[in-house]
Amino acid sequence: LSGPIPSSLQDLISLQHVDVSDNNLEGPLPDNKAFHQAPNTSLVGNPGLCGEKAQGLSPCSEDTSSEKQNKSNRWKLIVAIVIPIVASVLLLILFGILIFQHRFRADRDKTEKNSGGRSSFSVWNYKSRIEFEDIVTATENFNEKHSIGRGGQGSVYKAILPSGDIFAVKRLHPSEDNVSSEEYQMKTFKSEMYSLTEIRHRNIVKMHGFSYLNGSLYFVYEFARGGSLGELLQEKKKAKILNWDLRLKVIKGVANALSYLHHDCTPAVVHRDISGSNILLDAEFEAKISDFGTARVLRKSESNWTVPVGSYGYIAPELASTIKVTEKCDVYSFGVVALEVILGKHPHELLLCLQSGGYDMLFSYILDKRLAPPTGPIVQELVLAVTLALLCIRENPKSRPTMHQVSSELSAGTILPLLAPLQMLTLQDLMDVFSHITTNRVSSSHEMLAVASTCNQGTFRF
């Protein structure tokens, strides 16, 4: 037996003898004559027993079972008091949160009302549903500490959601246009940007969605960890990592992306802001075109727009006078970016020199001096890339190649016969050789057409 002896045994007045020896009993003996007169041998073996009247037992301390019961009652009383207090505090906190949310929504509704009462909209194309409020929360309402870049048209923020998903969010600067222009943006951007969320290409940053709220446009993209091409070229150590092979990979990737937008999308898409800062790199240095904040869908009923956009230094010269945006504007911007990749910096001085007819410049002059001079087969690829870039920056838009032609030439790896040693080769030599090759191609095509025509007339003989 173990534990205390039941106190109810003290009521057994007829009890004469008791023997509870060699158990594990504890606590005071019942106030009963049989227990008081029990010999020591009947009580031994119970180290926890106590009693003043029994033989061989120690007197009981003040902490008796009744005292334990009193302590238990005190704890119950404390719990009974504390739990309601804690519950009341939690209810107050919950009530405060509800009030805060109500005021936040009221302020937001008030802001929307002050902005003209225009409804907002969001379009998403992602594996799981994302609420724009999650983006706002992740960036702490687009706090500057979450900014990872800033340009002439807006700022880019890094948004890390509780799910672990990371996005790049571009917020366009609020437009100063009039109300009718803003209403036009809401209608036009919604349909056109929805088309852009459907674009999937390895060299194009995925646009997961966009939102229009309180007069501002927000674009949500996949996050590229490698940073922008422009930033990479500006840093000496990182620029050296970007060797000639990787730079050619970047040029080909951008060409493939633009060829896809211009020729494989229905309707065609013109980016309108190709620049070093809008080309991102992933961990494998795969180039990805980003920032569709200024992109437009080119429909059959439209041949151009009359809205000048783009980054300074990459804008086609015809936009200074005609302000007509076509695919050839992207072609020009690509040429500038390709030369920037080869030169290692923006080719501003080179462009000015070429505008003055300075094609007698040596090919070796436009190579990034931070890298070792190219050798082997890579030389031919660089020569081809530079030649195509020079064709893309021609002043007359009609004389520029299409991005499909550029992409095809780069993929085919056309070999241009060098008219002079690499150190003596000029940019004019490259243009002359390519012109000669394309002329021969046209002649060959004409000969093939003539042969086909003769065969159809039944006069061709083996």
C-alpha cells in the first residue's frame, strides 16, 4: 500500500487491532484508539508515517495533508483569478487589432476616394494566388530600405513573402498626366499587360502580374539573383568574371528574346526600353530581359506609337524627330547593348564617333581592356557580334536588320573572312566583309530561283 491512510478509518470505533507494517504509507495516523495503541512492529516499514501518540513514529510536521489541501485550494484560487485576467487582455489586444484594421481600410478607402474613386485592378499569373496586399506588407508599403534599384521611370523593390517566394516589384512613378490619360491607362494597360503575363521564354524575366492602384502602376517579376548587366560591367572584379564566352552568351540571349517578342508573339511585342539595367542575369549568367513597364503589344491596326520612352543612351535617333516607335527601335537598342557588352561600358563616345563616319577605328579598340585579348574560335564570334551590332545602330531604321535575322546569324555562327590581322582590322573591314557575304547570298538565291523557274517550264536538262 502507498499514500496516506484514509482519515475515514478514525470513525471505526470497534476497531481493536491494526497491522500496516512494511508498506509505503505516509502522512498522519488516523485519530483512532487502535492506531494509537498499535505496537511499533505493526507500523514499521512505512517511512512516511507520522504521529505523536503512536509508538516509534516521529511527530507530524505542520505540512500535513490538510495543509497540502489548503495549498491546492490556493492554487485553484490563483488560477481562477489569472485566467480571466489573461483572457481579458487577449480580448483587448484582438479588439485593438480589429480597430487598427478598420482604420487602415478606412484610410485606404479614403485615399482611393481622394484619388478620384477609381477602382484598382490586379492581374496575376502565378502557381499560387498572391494578394497585392502581401506585396505591400513584404515591402512595408514600399519602404526605401527594400529598394534594389531606381531609374528614370520608377523604383524596383525586393519583396520576400512569408511563403519564401521572392519577387522584384517595379513601381512606376505617378503620372502627371490628366484624368482622361489616367483612365486610358487603366483600360489599355489592363488588356495589354495581361498578354505580357502569358509570355514564357528562357531569356525573358517572367512577369507574374501587375496592379494599378491609386494612380500608380506596379509590375511583379521573378527575382533574378545575378543582378543587372549594367551593374556587373561597372564593377571591375565582377566584369572580369564575365569573360568573352559569357559575354557572347549574353548577347545571343538578348537577341533570342527580342526575336521571340517581335516575331513569335501574336500580336508582336515591342519592349521600348532595352538597356543594360533592364537585362538581368541568373546564377548561370543567362541573360533575361526585364521591365515590361513600357512594353506594348503591336496590333495589326497599329504601326507605331507616338509616345517617346526608353533610357537615355539607348533610344533610337529617329525618335528625336518622328517619335514613331517600331520594332526597329528595339533593334537599335540591342545594338547599343551588344557594343556595351563588348566594350565593357556604355559606348557613348563610340556612337558619336561612328555618327561622324569613324569606321576606320580598329576592332581591337572596342574590346574591354579588363579582359585578356580573345584568341582562337572566339575571335570569329566576337567579330560577327560586333558586325551585327554595327548594322543594328544604323541611322536609317529601314537599313537595320530584324531581330530574327540577328538571332539567326548569331545562332548559325557565320564565319567572316578577316581581311587583315586582328590588330589591324577596322570596323569598316567588318562592314565590307559582311556586305560582300550578304550580296553573294542574294545572288545565290536569285540563281536558285532562276533554276527553279527553268525546271517548272520543263526546259531544264541534266
